Amino acid sequence: MKAIVDKKKCTVCGVCSDACPMGAITVGETHVDISDDCTLCGICVDTCEFGALSLPQVGTGPEEDLGLYSGVWVWAEWRDGSVHRVSHELLSAGRMLADKRSAPLCAVLLGSGLKENLSRELITFGADVVYVVDRPELARFTDEAYANVLVELIRTRKPEILLAGATSTGRSFIPRVAASLRTGLTADCTELDISEDGHLLQTRPAFGGNVMATIICPNRRPQMATVRPRVMKPLVIAGHEGRIENVSVPDECLKSRVEVLEVIPEQDQTARLTEAEVIISGGRGLRKAENFALLQELAGLVGGAVGASRGAVEEGWICPSHQVGQTGRTVAPSLYMAVGIAGAIQHVVGMQGSKFIVAVNKDPQAPIFDVAGCGVVADLFEFLPAFIRKIRQERGETS
Ligand SMILES: Cc1cc2nc3c(=O)[nH]c(=O)nc-3n(C[C@H](O)[C@H](O)[C@H](O)COP(=O)(O)OP(=O)(O)OC[C@H]3O[C@@H](n4cnc5c(N)ncnc54)[C@H](O)[C@@H]3O)c2cc1C
């Protein structure tokens, strides 16, 4: 879709072309052309004094009776027989939302051969109801079947809110669910709340992390949001009771054009950042790839994983799976050590949930010190070898 030109009103003055930040408007002899680079920002519409430009009507879809929708749902992700941590975290956020709406909190469990203990675990973390769809076709994740089943459940039971983890699986099929239901989806929320009139307040970084935007979905239901692992805190509710409901779905929901032939586990264990309790991260201050060996040595000593800023990743010193931040992983270890990292907001949003942050930077004004519990103003090439030596000495090891 792109802006529309009314040729009868257009005087080919070219003002719109100068104003377009995307360079999407070219001015010919007799008319202007709008290319596919148009982002529908509307600047051209505002600048055209002849009213020759307009934006296509992006409808809100057919009117819906929003009052028919009730309850908060969490899509419960699980792997290798255990509930994924993000689902615990979402249940605690969902519990708070459901309590504010005086509505039930429900978890949706999809898979094959699902053990009852998974459902019981979801109840312990706050679910009032667990909807289970247990079918052999759901043994391995495929976007199509998982999306179809979730859409079917939502259409028949009408939850007001649906939350899902921004994991690779969630990111893959949840947008398809939202598109099928013609509703909105806010990805990577860092905070969730609900207004008195039932609008889910979905807060996430916007404009490159420079502002936090709170987004609502006023006209469609369910209101859908994804949240990355480790952003919210899980909460066990001792003695919480709930019920498990096995749900059947029509066979056509389970069809998928994709066949999973083989699942190959991730080889690079060091990239399992989100699970690590200690992370030693390096930035552009490390100067070259070889210097990451210092971080690896330290991480090895303390049983941690190595992370990186986007600066270091962009330099090609370490692969992107190690990147922490807005466009990398969100982490919340017990200890996060930022070495030679400036502390740009896009990095900080990915690690500020860490229990304790140590920063090593030679610039005392570096913003990373604003979030650090302990700041070391030093040249990292002096500090790190001395620190490693000290740990080895304390342990009675020779370096
Ligand atoms: C849309 C968008 C998304 C982004 N997403 C991310 C993201 O996910 N993650 C991320 O990290 N960034 C992200 N960025 C980039 C971010 O804005 C910064 O550019 C990046 O984090 C900078 O990396 P850095 O701190 O390693 O490098 P620099 O900004 O170059 O900082 C290097 C630091 O090292 C210190 N230093 C230098 N030498 C030494 C030494 N010898 N000893 C000690 N200290 C030293 C310097 O004082 C400096 O503070 C994003 C940007 C945008 C626009």
C-alpha cells in the first residue's frame, strides 16, 4: 500500500517529493509517481496544499462486540518435557492482569503425549484453567498447525488478552495468529498493565530504544503481546488450584504444508545466554576478536557465558547469537559484567534486569556506570589479566 495521488488536483509542484523522508516520490513532467518505498507516514499528505494526496483507508475490520471477550490467556511453551521459563513469567504477569479484570487466567498447552505434570505446573504458577490440545500432529512445532489450533480456540472461547513468549517459536507463529484474527500484536513488551476500561497497556522500546511507547489495541480482540524471556519475574502461588480441560479441535486445523524431518540441537552452548547465571560481556573496547579470549577465560573460571554488545558483533569479533540488547538477547543473570561497553540504551534494555552489574570502562563518564552496582574505571587490558590472576591465586591455581 502507498499514498494515493489525485491527478486532477496535483499541480506537479514537487513539494511532496522534497518532503518525503523515504525518497519515494518522483516528479515527472505531468504527474508524480509514488514508489513501493512509501511507508504511509503521511508527511506528503500534510505538505500538499492542494489536497491531492491521501492515504488508503486501513480499516479496523468489521465492528466487534468487545464485551464478548473475557479472560487472560498465556500460550504455554514447553521443551524437552519442561515448561519454558518464559511461560512461568507470563503466568505471573497474566495473574496480575486477570486479577485486575476479575477474570480467569488460562494457559494453553499444545503438543503430543503431554504429561499431566506440565498442566499441574502451570496451575502452580497461577493458571485457573489449562486448555490442553494433545494430538500426534502437534508433536513437532509447525507454524501452520500451531497457529490454526490457537486461532480455533480463540475463536470459540474469546479471551480478552493473549500473551506469548518472544522465543523463536513464539515469534514464528504468534504473528500468524494475530493476522488470522485481524487483531493487533505488540512484540517484545517490557511491561504490561491494564487500564480501568480494559485496554492492555503494552510498553516496549520504540524509535531505536530512545523512548518507551505504551501501545493499546482499542478496536479488536484479543489484545496480543509477546514478552521476551527473563523480562518478567515468575511467581509460584502456593496451594493455587485450577482445572485441566482437554479440548478437541477439527482435523483440518492440524494440517501443515511443512514436514519437520529432523531437529538438530544447537551446538554452540556458549550462546545459551538467556539461561546463564553469570555473563561476561565485551564491547568495542576489546579492540579485536582475539581479545575475547580474555573474556572466555574469565567466563570459564566462573562458569559463565560470554555476551557482547552490538558494537563488538558489528566489528565481526563474535557471532550475533552472543549479542545482548534490544536487537539481541534479553538476559537477567545473577552477575552481568560489562567490559569495554559504553552502555547505550539499546544495550542496557537487554541486561538491566540482571541482579548485579559490574562495569569495566576506562571512561568515568560512560553511561554504563549509571546502571552498574560496581564500577571499575580502568583500562580493561590491565584490569582483566590482574583480575583473572587474582581469582586463580585465591583458588590456589597457578596461571
Ligand atoms: C535500533 C538499534 C538497535 C540496537 N540494538 C543493540 C543491541 O541489541 N545491543 C547493543 O549492544 N547495541 C545495540 N545498538 C547499538 C548501540 O546503540 C551502541 O552503538 C552499541 O551498544 C555500542 O557498542 P559498544 O558499547 O561496544 O561500543 P562503543 O560505543 O564504541 O563503546 C566502547 C566503550 O569501550 C570503552 N573502552 C575503550 N577502550 C577501553 C579500554 N581499553 N578499557 C576499558 N574500556 C574501554 C570506551 O570508553 C567506550 O565506553 C542498537 C542501535 C540501534 C539504533
